[in-house]
Amino acid sequence: MEVQGKIKLIGETQTFGANGFKKRELVVTTEEQYPQHIMVEFVQDKTDLLDNFKVGQPVKIGVNIKGREWVNPQGEAKYFNSIQGWRIENLEAAGNPGAPNVAPPADQFEPAKDLNDEDFDDLPF
């Protein structure tokens, strides 16, 4: 799944426990009729992905939705969800901030001239 919007907040890296578990939170605001402020967690080595980003940048984030069950001492089950990021992409074009990165139009490419009619199925599988 993906979440797209502008970065509202980038948290500091937090370390927990003796095993050194690391977590860093990012809040992204979606750009739709009713904007949503979505908190995304980056854990362990993925916390470093946020080092090159800043508040206000438009981004696309690859996420996994995680759910877990916890049973309290009274035996009641509680359920929790988290959104974990595993990839983040800057949507600002280098020369045009705010514009998404797009490929050049197809008419700017030369047609291939070295095609052979006999090579219609050259896949190795």
C-alpha cells in the first residue's frame, strides 16, 4: 500500500530496551477534500530513510498495516494497529518543486530499428 501527501512532522529516532530497538515517526498530511494526518512508523534500519527529508516535502510512502492483539490482566482482548513505512520517495522534481517526477513523453524517443521478427519470444523462461 502507499500513502501520499506532504510531510508535516519528522520525529527523532527513539531507541528502546537492551536490544536497541529503533523507531522514528513521520506524520504526512494527505492532499484530498478532507486531509488526513497519518502517522507512519519507520523501524530499525528504515529510520535512516528519513534523514534526507524535510517538513513540507511531498512524498509517497510504501507502507504495511500491522495489527496485534493484547490481552489485559482481566482477560479482555484489545486490538492495536500501526502503519509501518518501508520506503519513501520524494515527489519534488529537481527543477520544479511540487511537480511529481514523470517520464518524458513517448514521442521523444527514437523507435527501435534493430528488431528481428524471429525474436518475438526471447524470454529465458
